[in-house]
Amino acid sequence: MRKPMTVAALTELGRVQLSPSFFMRDFLYSDIAAIHGLSNIPDDPDLAIEAGKRLCNDLLEPLQDAFGRIAIRSAYRSSEVNALGAAKGYNCASNDRNYARHIWDVRDAKGHMGATACIVVPGFSNRFDQPGDWKRLAWWIHDHLPYAMMEFFPVRWAVNLSWHEAPGRMIFSHVPDGRGYLTKPGMANHAGSHEAEWAGILP
């Protein structure tokens, strides 16, 4: 598929079903693009679709099955949109760091494919809003889903949830009371079950 250059072509891209619940259009909205008049459209739609299908089927669908509707805060970014976000300090990493993450349609430096979506899980965050509660969701995902990286934020426990061909299995937090790595390979808490941390969180 070529990069859409007409409304009709973009409509067709938006209609691509990535998984039973999610369509490509769900991931194309960008606050940065809307404010600055940019088009948040993939240069390589086929790669974006392929990566998006893995993100949706492997991570978002099972998470939604467990907790109810997933709210998408920020997902796909074009290279142009992400570069502007990084330059203006909109909490966007550089393009090199976001290839195969928020920039779904460019492989990373090692040739790997990946995709990231910043999501909120209302079925969790509406019930667990006390300091440190984000760790309960983090450990549930760690024990149940083939994620590549999680990056948690303090507002409603929003999380950058990543799928990647070479998953690092790392959990990082920007939450003030727990800033830094919750776990990553090599840490003593990485392996085994963490059910004691997440028991009772399912609706």
C-alpha cells in the first residue's frame, strides 16, 4: 500500500482491521499533529499495519479482554510528527529512539519491527488510584503478556505498552514515588510469578 495522499486513500487505510476490536484509524490521531497542522500518516503503511497487528493481537486484545475497554492516548507517530514533538519538548524521544516504537513504519537500527501505544486501562485506574498501585498492573502484564517494554506515567497510570520483535521485557516508571526501573533482565525480581503483587485486580 502506498502512503495515502487523498481522503479516499486515508479512509481505506483507516478501515484496515488490525485485530477483532481495533482498526488503524484508532491509532492515527495525534495532539501534536492536530495543533501544528501536520498529517500523521505512515510513509510505509504496510509495515505500520504489520507492526500494529502484533501490538493489537498480542497485547491490547488480551488486556482488553481482562480489564474492559482500553483508551488510546497516543500511538502511531509519523517521523515528521515525532521529530517536531522531540524538538518542542512534548515528551517525545528522538526519532532514532522511537523507530519501531511510536514510529511503527520504520524499523530500528537493528532491523527490528515494533509498535507502541500509550494507553489507559480505565477498568484498572478507576479502581486503583493510590500511590504505587500502578505496579499491580505492571506485574499483571509482566506475568501474562509478551510485551517488549512498559513505561508508566502518573496520570491515570497511563502506560507506553510496546510490542517488539526483540523484546527487552523492561518496566520503567516516571511516577514520582517509584521513578526508574521496576524490573529488567538481570534484576532479582524479573523471573517467576508475581501473583502476590497483582492478586485481586481483575474486575
